[in-house]
Amino acid sequence: MPMRQMKENSEQHFVIKPLQNTMNSVQKNPKTIQNGKPPPPTQESQNTKPQNQSSPVSKNRGRRRGRGGRKPDQVDTFMPPSSRACTAASKSVTPEHVGAIIPASLNGSCHNGGVGFYEMENGFPSSSKSLNFASRPGYGQLGTRCIVKANHFFAELPNKDLNQYDVTITPEVASRTVNRAIIAELVKLYKDSDLGMRLPAYDGRKSLYTAGELPFVWKEFTIKLIDEEDNVNGPKREREYKVVIKFVARANLHHLGQFLAGKRAEGPKEALQILDIVLRELSMKKYCPVGRSFFSPAIRRPQRIGDGLEAWCGFYQSIRPTQMGLSLNIDIASAAFIEALPVMEFVAQLLGKDVLSRPLSDSDRVKVKKALRGVKVEVTHRGNVRRKYRVSGITTQPTRELVFPVDDNSTMKSVVEYFQEMYGFTIQHTHLPCLQVGNQKKANYLPMEACKIVEGQRYTKRLSEKQITALLKVTCQRPRDRENDILQTVQHNGYDQDPYAKEFGINISEKLASVEARVLPAPWLKYHETGKEKDCLPQVGQWNMMNKKMINGMTVNRWACINFSRSVQDSVARGFCNELAQMCQVSGMEFNPEPVIPVYTARPDQVEKSLKHVYHSCMNKLKGKELELLLAILPDSNGSLYGDLKRICETDLGLISQCCLTKHVFKINKQYLANVSLKINVKMGGRNTVLLDAISCRIPLVSDIPTIIFGADVTHPENGEESSPSIAAVVASQDWPEVTKYAGLVCAQAHRQELIQDLYKTWHDPVRGTVSGGMIRDLLVSFRKATGQKPQRIIFYRDGVSEGQFYQVLLFELDAIRKACASLEPNYQPPVTFIVVQKRHHTRLFANNHRDKNSTDKSGNVLPGTVVDSKICHPTEFDFYLCSHAGIQGTSRPAHYHVLWDENNFTADGIQSLTNNLCYTYARCTRSVSVVPPAYYAHLAAFRARFYMEPDAQDNASQGGKGARAVVGECGVRPLPALKDNVKRVMFYC
């Protein structure tokens, strides 16, 4: 196996030079923590002042502008003065030097805001030792204090030296399973002698770890490995390997201890990685590993989920640095595996019909080929020989027609004859195709009836809706049951008896961590004055629209309905539209009960033709006026119809549409109609509700000066789609001080590229020269047009970033934000707070007493508003867990918010309360949601944009073709069709 080397960074090398004039503090002086205590809560009130006064913060900001400010006679190319309510008197501080800028490291303060910037000459760094993330400014104080339990188990830090050794195996081996077998044999033979009684942990690739030194610095071993799977009773193949073990380094546990104690800003990742590998070593031998999880049919009996798949249960395990020290995060996990069936039985389940009596159709053959490609099978026709192969495809011809050359003279023999003569095996179902195994140049044929699927193969392709539902039923557990299963997993794993944990001196607690938490109060919501209830205080994360009217209900005068459902008659469709129109009126909209044209019935296979017919018919009747809304009734199972409709409406016709499924049309439910009316109102540009504190200008660091809140996300293609692009979406609030309406933009970018490429971009125009653009710039301009003011503060919620990408994403995207701002006006640099939102983590919070109904919601989960920023959180950085929603079923997953950069100097209470309160402004329902709405909206917009890919591109991409990446421009990705202007201004993605 080749020596593992550090990958060369594909980015350009860069030089950073300090600016001569660094940016002064943007906001009030950072609060420092004294003796570990948070700042006094009374300071929070300084952020909010009466409307007709300038806060001390604003005054300071105005005085500090100095040379970075604009001269009085300088033309404002971005924003004229405005007298909008809640406007502060002065602008934010800006640095004098603008360009490609990246943040500098902290200078010992609790916040990184306003410390300084560096000019970057070439490209951007993929990581930076000079950059520190925002430090924790203190702990939150707001809310009702309580105790919760978390699925974190304290791990005692070992007091032994951890040593790393490099492993080289010759000949090279690609399989980590074989690598592990080689090292296991080495340890078995030489532990008591050459290894000096050490029991090493191995990562399966190039690194071996020991507690204490081995008796040598370099040594070569010869290992003979027997292929146990080749034969059951007969002679087995034996292979010889050379293994060289060489000392590399010693991990510094003192630095890890200092990091866990909060005395170092950056933790030694190598030491954490070693401890993680050590604690996984025993499970690697006992279970089937998938990422950081382990699965086995022995943990819990697998459940069939359809089409030859089954759900395996297992557990997730990861060692994490926290404020309480090292923590082992254990959670229950499940995944879809291919059932270890005879291939014939698998195919029968997949196709849902008898395959023994008739040949496969072309569509059946394609379905089988997709399902079996890459799957490992073992032969069953050779008695004790159980040779394994990986399926590369299936033949286009049935088995009875297959022939192949058996010698150099091109003597042909049929597959049927070969198996009969060679193995005495009679192929019964010669009408079926054969499996192809091996590579394309030399493919071997295996009859389906002579193969069985090997156990323990995770299914990585797309699951059907039916399979997803079945898998969720297996995984959905009430909090009390999940907690008990986690505790049983810890006991079953027996870390106190784990030989590797003992060897390295790691002790794991068997008790869930008890953590101090607080339940933040729900915000008051404001509704229209004409309703019986003008404001509302949600109870346990939910409320309803009874006796309330939308605060900004829109008018719909010109609308039409198109019916794609064969089972819905015209009279039923008309009745449904009437009910929906009435609900919109009751909810506070003005909605004309009569459509422009009668309900138009269309065929699903003629979606484009039908939509254009309705559009042009309406335009002819309206004589130039625009059609405002299109209602669409769809079959419950509609394939690509929904996506095609949205693509045509939003990128071609410029139509706002609302789709309704047939099952809801027949069973008219008031709650459903109310929710649809909420969606229609925001799609038309209205607001359903706003935070009372927002219109009263009482939100700290939002209400004082014009503030824009961004949400951003990137969605990647599913496994198996190797050529389909990733889709990035950015949304931004378009109203202030309400911060409720969000406009959105989307773009396609390179396959699995996480950095959002189009945040800011420039290009050369033959007439105008260098032109600036990009999603951030466009949304800043849109905010100015909508509010009459330019944002003086930016809050950026970024979804979907893993911990390993924090540095790269922050450096690249913060730089893009800076460039976008600078392109609008010289020295325009509003302070930025950059927050990563994570949902794909395995921390769960449980009530301390499940019997106490006052501490749980109806589903048994912790109460909405539960926030944790201590003990299980990062030792030094500014992060917190927030469960902002009420559970419906299963165990709630709190969102993890990590403030990477904070020039606005938020307090812990400030950012936690803002985030929690925003979760009550989600437009599509009357419930608080689990993720802050701008991030949620960005996810919806990115998901929607995947429908905008041309149909041929989607089909080719899903088949591994080249259609989705027709080379256009520098990025080599076919751009998405542009959204129509009237669409991108509103919340079309709702």
C-alpha cells in the first residue's frame, strides 16, 4: 500500500499583509468575562433605545468613522437618506482598504468583531492558523432554568503517552478490511515479543497508535494471510505481505488537557483522532462500520422495508471535546441494507412480481441493473467454494443466447453449456439475463440463480417514499425509549472491559451527562388590528389562526386553476377553490372568488402545453394585466409533474403557483386550507405575522439600525449521481424592522462543492468594463429598494457545513460578503455575524424526569425554547444547542448553532433569543420550527432549484451521464434558468 501523503492544496498560495489602518471596534466595547462570570444582564438593555434617541453605540460608531467614512460631498451610489422608523443616526465603521479581505485573529478579547482585517493577494486559504473563531462572550441568563440529560458520557483523559507509527504494507492493498486483517495477524503473532506486550490501535490505512513506545523505531515484518472466504473445507489461498512499522510522532496530551480547560484556543486534533480510533477499534471487529456508526443484525432484528432492503439498527459513536472534558457521544442509528437473499428472490422483491416464468422487460432490466450495480455477491453453484464478486451490470440478452470464446481460435461456447460441463450445474431459468462481474474489458457471466447477495452491504442509492416511511417507523422512538436504548448500548459495549480502552487508560462513564439548561420564553406575535385577537403568545411552540387576521394580507384579483387529476371532476375542483378563497378571505386576504377562466382540466403528460394554454388564455382575457396566481390540483403520485410545473411557472412564465394534492381536494380540512392560505399570502408578497418586539423596535442588535438577515445552504446530489451539480441558495430579509419577508436566489455549481461560488463575482463587459454581481450583492440592492435603506448590519446563518469545513467556508464566504459590500459603495463594510447551523449531529436532550409533565411537551420531548450553552458545548468557542420546536413524534433533534465570526458583539442571550424568536416567524405554519427560518428557507429554495435543471440533464445525471454538466463558462456547470423578476422578489419556495 502506498505511503499516505498530505494532499497538496489545490488553492493558490497566498501572502497576507497587515493593513496600516485596521478597522476599529464596530459596536460597543466587548464584554470581558471576569472570574468565569458572564457580563451583567443589565448591559443588554443598552442595545435598545427609544426611537428618537441615538444610542451610545451609535454615537460611538459615528465618531469612530474618521477617514473610513464618506465625505459630505461624496455621492451615495447605494442609498439615499431615509426617515424610516427605528433608523439609527449614523453608519457602521468601515475599514479604509477594500478588496479581497479576510479576518484577522483575535487579540485577546472575548469577541473577534472589529479586531482587524488582512489584505489577501492571491486566492483564499483553505485554512488559517491565524484565524480564531468567535470566543464565548459569557453564558446566557434568560429563561427558566432546568436540568436536562444529554447523550454524552464523560471520558477520563488518559495519562499515558500516545505514539503514532507509520504503516507500509507491500504489495499495496486497497481494502481497509484486508489491511486490518493483516495487522490483526501481526499483533496475534508478535504482541508478546516484538511489540513489547503493546496492544496497538489501527486506522485501517497508514497509522498505528500505541500507549507507550514500541521496543523499536523501525521494523519490518512478514505476514502470511489466508483467504478464509475462498473455501469452506478445501485448500485455501495464502498471500504474503511485507509490513514496515516506523515511529512518526508522540501526541501531546498536555495540550489537549489545556484545550479542554479553556486555556488554549485550538485543540490538538491528532490526540482526539487517536482516542477516537482507540474507542472504535473493538466495534470495528464486531460490527459493520458505516462512517462513525456501527450496525449489526445482532443488535436488533432487521425489519424489511421493501424491494429487497431491510433496516439495520446500530449506534453512532464519537469522542468530542466539551466543557466537561472529553465526552463520548453515543446515539441510536439505523440504515438501509441490502437483504442477504438469493439474487433471484431479490429481483422478485424489487420488481414485485414473479420473474421465473417470463423474460424481463427493458424497463425491468434497467431497474435491476441500477439496483445491483456495485453489489457484492457470492456464488452458490460450486459447493464449498464461496468466491465473491462485485456486480458491474447485467446482460442485455437472456442467458440462453449468451456465448463466449473459450480459446484463441475463437471457439464459442454457450454459458448454459459451460456451467453444465464445468460445474455440473444446470441453469433452469435461461430466459433471464446473467450478472456481469469484473471490468468492462473482461466481464464474466454469472447466472442469477447461482448467486446470493453478501450480508452487510449498506444501500447507498435513493430510497423510495415507501422505503423512507418504513425506515422512519423503525427509527422513530419516543424520548424515554431512545434514552433507555442509548444506556443499554453503552452497557452492552462494555467500555470498562474493552481491552483497547484499558490499554490506553480511557475510562468511560455509564451515566448520561446532566446539563444545566434554560427554557427561553416564546415571543409575542402581532396580527392585524381588525382581527378579534391582535396579538398572540404561543403555547408550547404552537398557536392557530382562529380570531386572527394576517398582519399584511395581500390581494388576489386575477387567478386561475388547472386540474391535472383525472379523478377530480370540475365541480369538485370548483368547490375546493371556493373553500380556499373563503379561507384566504377569513384569514385577512382579499381574494376574488371567481377565476379568470373556468377550471381547466389537463393531462399530466402535457404539462408545458397546458400551462401555456392557461396562461395565454388568461392574458387574452385580462388584456395585458398579469395573472397573479395559479392553483394546480395534482395527482397524489405525480412523478415529475410537480417539478416540471414549478420550473415552467417560475423560470418561463413568471407565475406564482400553489399546488394541492388530490387527497386534500376530496377531504377538505380547515387546518389544511388555513396552512395553504398562509403559503399563498407570502408567495404574493404579504406577511402572516411579525414579532411584536420587531415592530416595537425592541430586538437588540437588530432594531437599532437597518439589519439584513441572510440564510444560505448548499444541497448536493444524492449518492450515485456522480455528475449532477450542487445547488446553492441564499435568501435575505427584505423588510426592516420586521425581518419577516425573504427574497431568494439560487445557482448551480460544481458537483459536491460546498463553498458558495456565486456569492460575489465579477466579469468583463465589452461596453461597461468590469461588472460586479453575485447573490449577496443582488440581495443587498434588493433590500435597499424594498426598505429605502442600506443594511448597516449583516447576520448570516449558514446551513449544512460540517466542522471540518468551518475555516474554509468562513474565509471564502466572509471574503465574498466583504467584496459584495465594497462593490456597492467605497468603504461600505457593515459588521458581520456569521453563524453555522447544524442539524446533522447526534446530540439529543432528554427531560431529567420523564414523568414531570411540566418539563416536557405532548410528545415527551424537552420544551420548545430549551437552550444549552454549557458542559456539552465547545470549551472556548461561541456555540449552543437550541430545541426551538415542539416535538410531534420521535425524539426531537436540537439545532446546533456555532457563531464563527461576530463583529456585532452579540451577547449569549442576544443571539440565543434572536434565533429562538425568529423560529416563530416561519411562514408556512403556526408552529415554531426546529431551524432558524432564513436557513430553512435557503434549504427549501435550493431543493426547489433542482427542479430547474433541464429534464434531459436530470435524467442523464441520475444515470451517471454527462447531461447535467454541459460545459458552460469557467465552472463547467450548466447554469440554471433565471428566475423571473416577479418570482425572486417573493417567497416562491414556500
